[in-house]
Amino acid sequence: MMTATLEIQRRFLPIDETKVDKNTLTFSFSSEAPVTRYFGEEVLDHEEKSVDLTRLNNNAAPLLFNHDPNIVLGKVSKAWIDGKRGMATIKWATNTKAKEVRADVEAGILESISVGYVVNEMEPDTEGDAMRATSWSPHELSIVSIPADQSVGINRSLPFSFPTPKDPLTDMSYVTQDLDKIASDRSGSLPLDPQEQQRYSLINMVKAVVSNDYSNAGFERECSAAIEQQTGKRARGFYIPTNLQVRTPYITTTATAAGNLVGTNLDGSNFIDALRKSLKVFELGATVLSGNVGNLDVPRQSGLTSTYWVAEGSNITESNATFDKISLTPKTIGALSSWTRIQELQATPDLEQLVRNDLTQQVAAAIDLACIAGTGSSNQPTGILNQSGTNSVVGGTNGAAVTYDHLADLIAAVSQDSADAGRTGFLTNNQVLTKLLKTKDSDGNYLLGPGSMVAGSPATLWGRTCEISQQVPSNLTKGSASGTCSAIIYGNWADLVVAQWGSPLDILVNPFGSSYAAGNVEIRAMSSLDLGLRHPESFAVMKDALTA
């Protein structure tokens, strides 16, 4: 027996054996007719012990139109098993849409019913190659226009959330998706377990788009559809989950592109990835506002109401709080890569991980860099180092060698604005860290003793998080110090707002690009976002730290 976590599935049936009585309608909603899923045939067992009708019989299950929770046609009054069929009686609602649909049903125009259901347990069918659901529960019924199972009442339908069997006949554990969470979560993140993370194949999806054959990319296609439902925005190509774990043209005859991936005894398990800069902005706690559609204005209180001590009988002076807003508009970052047919056939390391890493990590790195040092021009967002209103700590006319005093001044600047709270921390580069590590007291002892910062572990300075990233510039200019100054940022990182439009990563495949004649396929990744500071005073920056 195989178990599965809660996943809504759908099946369709034609309305048959119906009974109309005043404001009710009786029909069959499920049968044992097999329905094709991408893991094979699925059969719903109709023994009474196999079907949990609790939800349909609690007088709260809805009758919907095309599974749209915003279009309620009525509710289920009663449900039962009759032979090998699920039967139900519904009561029609009195709204205009319900009356229209009821008229079409009674006229024989709409003839299909769909059941949304959850499979809890499955096992191989003893009478064939199908998988039999031996424990399942209907959640809602819908009158629909396009059926999938034509053997039942008014229908049995296609998946709403997406089962992902790792091995069709041995492992039927599914992706867990809470329906209420899906409705509110627009982050593009799907709850994929480690096996499902491993199973997801960006390469399979690219091949499917090129060939228009999704037989080997059903799971990936359904993940994209789920994210479209989350974000309410159709992908230009397809979406990939934002929480997908990841590792420029790739050409097998060019060693540095993909040629080194092809070989007789190539050790793919020890593939050496390119060195990548650490991405730290989101680790420090930046706030993400996802699922935006139009331009975004975030209201902000910029001034406080004044208070006064007054004598008895005296009037209080009127004063009001002041407000402004952060205005955010989508700005798009993109990456374009390509791979060849020969590479697909010959590459022996994990090409899937290579493509995932190259696209997702490079886009993520560009977003991280924009948050730190975006110029606000050339279609870039404005990063913290270039935001107006932040606190500034100045080293000198020509910069100054960074000291612990400068770090203390950064903290003090934020504290004096009553903003030193929340997810506070430092962000700087390795040059600054090295300078601090070498700093000694008058007795020659290191101020930051050995063991204070351990590679790969969270570091702290004076109880505050300290992250190191080469995304922080080290080539700034101050006076005569040309291209040698580093930046240091301190602040409450939760006050950095990153607004996203659509899914954070939209993948578009173009098999007809500039290298079409050579058999190449172009892959484009795009992400639209903008950023702002809730309170610029929550950050203090130093842009002239010398480290030599």
C-alpha cells in the first residue's frame, strides 16, 4: 500500500441518471472508469470503505462552475455510493449565474460534472496495470464544460494540484499543497520534497517546448500551471518553482563552454562548478512582496503626531501625522543561454544542474547586486548604496582605513534614528573583513580573535549578523583614492522591500533563434521586480573604506 499527502484531483462524468426535483438535482459524480495521469492509469475504488464522503455530507461542500471557487452554483445536500458509482443530490443556489447554468443543464447543453478529490492511499490494480485509489475523499463538485471521464454523472476532472509519483508503481507520495495557502501564496514557491526537487527537470521541459510533446514533462508543466494560478499571471514561456534547488552557450566542441562535459571516462560526479559570489541580501532578511500586478505604492508614515503638556483649561495644539509612499514599478532582469543537440546527447555530468545553476544563480546574483548597488538608471532599481535619505559614515576626503570605530559609527547612526531593531546586520566584502581580521590592539593581540568567524557559519560582530559578499563593491572612488574604496552597509534588512511581479523566474524557450540552423536552442530567463526602503534611516552606509 502506498500513501499520499493531500492533493486535489479532478474527474469528469456526463450527467446521467439525473433526477430533478424542484430546486435539487441528483446525479452520479464518480465511477471506476480509469483516467490517464502522467504516471499511468488511475482508478477510483468504489467500495464504501474506500470513499470518505464526510466533506460532501456535512452540508457545506459547494457545487461550483468549472472549479472556480468564486462561482458557487449551489451546495451538496447528500452523497452516497450506489454500486460502483458515487451519487449526490445538490441544491441549486438562487444567484443569476446558478439560474443560467441550471437552465443549460436542464436543456442538455451542459452535460458534464467534475469531482475534486484527494487520494490518500493507492496500490497496483490486481486487474490491470492501473493504480487503484483505495482511500480517497471528494472535496467539491463542479459543473464543467470540458470533461475528462465521460462515464459519470455530470463529470470527473483534471488535476488541480499535482501528484508527483517518483516511481509510478512503487512510490506514490505526492506534493503537499494546502488549498488555502495556494490561494494566498503568490511567491512562486511550491512545497516540493527532496525527491520531487530531484525529479524536476528543466531540460525535460525545454525539450517538451521545442518538440511540443509534454509526455515526459507532465510534472514540470503542472508546476508551471500551479505557479500561474498562484500569481494570477500567465507565463511568457513557463515558470519554475522559486524554491527549486539549483547547481553561455554550451557547445561541446568548445572546451570552456561544454566540450569538457564530453569524454570517454569523464568523472561527472566531480564536476567543478564556476566560483560564484555569495548572495546575502535575502539571507539578511529583506522583505519580499510577491504577486503584484499593477504598479505598487506602499504607504509610509513619515512624521509623528506631536504631544503637548497643557495647563488646565488650555487648548491642545492640533498636529497630525504625515504620510508619504514608496512607489515601485517593475524592472526586468534577464539572462539568455543556449545549448546544442550534440551537447544534449553527449554531456555526461548533470547537465540539468548546470542549466539550472547558470540561469537561476546568475539572475539571482543580478537581483542581489541591484539591492546593494543598483544605480537607478539604465532600467536598474536603486540599491541601498544609492538610495537617498540613508545615514552616511564618512572616512575622509580621500577615504580612510577602515576601523572598528567606523562600524560603531554605523550602528550609532541607525540607533540615533530609533531604527536599530529587527533584523539588523552588517554586509561588506572580503577586503574589509581581511582588514578587520588583521587589526591588533596596542599589545599586538588580534581584536577579532581566531575562531571568532568560522567559514560557512553565521558570523556576528557585537551581537549583530555580519555577512561577507563580493557583491559589495570594492572599486569605489573617494578623492584621490581611485577605484580602491570598499563599501559597508549596516541596517535593519527587513526594511528593504523587494516587490516581485509574476513568478520570480519566467523561462522562455526559443528553438528558432539565431543559431537555429546549427540545431541550437535558446533559453531565456526573466524576472521583474523593484525595490525600496521602508525607512531610509534604517540603514547606514560607508563608501570610502580603505583596506590596503
